Amino acid sequence: MLKSVDTLRRLVADPLHERCGPDACVLTTELHGDEVRGLAFSPGRVLRYVLNRETRNLRLSVRLSLASGNRAPAA
């Protein structure tokens, strides 16, 4: 059954906000059988997610993380 992109984004948004906070947002959404896959943004990180639609289990992996500067500025 095909679902609209907005429906899939809402399906992912709730578990994503629970795990990463209210500032997290869904960037891309793809339907692969029983899984919804895509990319999400959380301040300072780009995440890959896989959500099982039946169990609502959300798996996250960090794809890009911004490093904080630890060097002192030049004089």
C-alpha cells in the first residue's frame, strides 16, 4: 500500500523527537517494504534512520557530526 510522504514523515517524527529532542527534523523519507528509511537532522548531526512500521522500532546511526573547535584563536 502506498503512503503519502507527509504520512511517512509524521510516522517518523514522533519517535525521532522522543529520541533526539524537539529540534530534530526529518529530511528524507523512503518506504522499503515494512521499513521507512531516510535522513534526519538533529542540531550538529545528520542521522540515518530505519523505522519498522509494525514494531515502531527506530534505529539511528550518525552520518555526519560537527566537531567543536578545541583550538585557541590566533593572537
